[in-house]
Amino acid sequence: MTLTKIRTAAATTFAAAGVLIALAGCSGSATSTATSTSPAASATATATSTAAADGPCTGVKVIVDSASLKQSAANTSVCVPADGPVLASAVLSQAQVKIEGTAKYPTSFACRVNGVPAADLDIKHKGGTIREACDDKNTVSYWALWVKPADGKWGYAQEGLDTLKLTTGQSLELLYTVDNEPAAPAA
């Protein structure tokens, strides 16, 4: 159970991190963290996302899967152009994926993705139901952050959205996990 709590806390923190950095990057008074990214991040911010499901991605493929929540408002699959290292938060921003962080980790983890799960949504889990309050107390359901190299396997992200850098050919997935299921992205 301790490993589950640690994994849940880590996933929540990592996912939420990107939102504030992405928002800061879009505002006129961006923080030094957001502006100190590579020129690729700036180029990515002006590029247009294209459908990733239609073939190979020549940038960073972004996937959001609400899994058992079945909330289509969150789901997306797009290819974001990238010509060098770019922060995961910037990639999500360019993919028009809106992230709300947690109280404790507002820029590292995702509590809500494109408004999912809504604060009034009952999330069914093995022990009953829970509602996401974004207060870092939910240990049974969360947005897990996964990264996959161009020709590799999915790996659980070891950094938050505000520090994780991606390069061309990689894929980034936010996967909603309840009671540790699904354990990893499908493909």
C-alpha cells in the first residue's frame, strides 16, 4: 500500500506541474523557468498540432486517455511539432490540453485534464467512490504520466510536467488510473 501511495503521489505531482509552467509561458510575465527552455519550446508554441492517430508523428505525440472514466472531454491524440528538447508542460499547452494541478504540487502533477474528472464526478473504485478535490489526499485515482521513446516501451515518468523534457519521436501520455488500473498505456 505504501508503494501505491508513493506512486499515486508522484503521478499526481508530475502531472500537475506542467499546468502552471504552461500558463506562465503563455502570459506576458512568464517565469524564468518557462523562458529558460530551449528555442524548440518557443518554436513549438507557435506551431499547429496535427492529428497523431493518422500516422507517424514527426514531433511529440500527446495522448490523453481517461480510461475507465470514459470522459471524452479529456481524451485526445495529437502530434505537436518539436525540433529539440521541450518541456512536457509546453507540449501539453501546444496540444491544447488544459491541466489543473494539485494544492501541494500545482505545476508538477495533473489533478484535472481538460476539466476531467469534474469535482462532482463520483469515481468508482474498489473501496467505493471518491470525488477529486485536488487536495493531494486522493490515493486511489490519478492522472499517471507516461513517456515512450520513438522505438521503445512506455515508462512511468520520473519527473514532473515542469521539468520533464521531450524530444522529437517521443510520446507523452496522461492516463487516468483507478486502483492502479490500467497499469500502463495500451500501445
